[in-house]
Amino acid sequence: MEWLGVNAGMGLAILGAALAVFLGGTGSSIGVGIAGQTSAGIMSEDPEKFGKLLLLQALPGTQGVYGLLIGFWIWNLLGAAGTVTIDQGWQLFFACLPAAISGLMSGIWQGKVSAAAMNIIVKHPDASGKALILPAMVETYAIFGLLASLLLINRVVL
């Protein structure tokens, strides 16, 4: 029975890490795709705007990085821990959820806001700084999810 508990704890922790990586990457890929579609349409008319549009398209990609960071953080902890009880596994699983869920949702919404902000650059090329602030507001919540997960993970005693 102890063997099952130890493996189940490790499995739950790995599942949490995998969710953070998977959902963060999914949110980023959807968001970057949404922004990329708008960017491609704009550049088909005016290729000179590539540099200003690239940053807005890339911005939703950070959620995937945050999810990967949480995944590596958990993986590193598990390597040092040796064994993980079922209680610790559940704690680590739930600690990964803020980064996972905020990464998914904010990545998608940041892509939509980035796509809309690209229209500012079309009409007002000098307002690219203002256009960047709008999707950066969404980024704030991805960072909050990352920080919450890191703080929760670091509270789990292994």
C-alpha cells in the first residue's frame, strides 16, 4: 500500500506540472495564432509594419514559457525529493493550477487583445506604445498565476 501511495503522489505532482505546461502552451499557441492572423492581414497591405506587429504577436507566447517554468520547477523538486506522499502530490498538483488555468485563459485573451491593438498601429503608427499597453494588461494576470503557483509550490514540504 505504501508503494502505491508514493507512486500516486509522484504521479499527481507530474500531472500538475504537465497541466501547467500543456495549458500554458495551449493558451499561447491559440493567442499567438489569433494575433498572427491579424498581423498577416495587415502586412499583406503594409509589410513595413512587421516590426511593430511582431511584438504584439509574440506577447501571448509568454504564457507557454510560464507553464514550462512551473513544469521544470516541479520536475526539479521531484528529482531532489526522492519520494512524494499522496498528500504532497495533491498539494503540488493544486499548486500548479493557478499558472495552468491563468496561462490558458490569458494566452487566448491576450491574443485577442493583441489582434485588436494591431488596428491601432494601422490607423496611428506612432501609437505603438499605447497599443502595447493593452495586451500587457492581460499579461499581468498570467504573471499573477505564475507567482501564485511558485509561492504555493515553495510552501509544500517535501
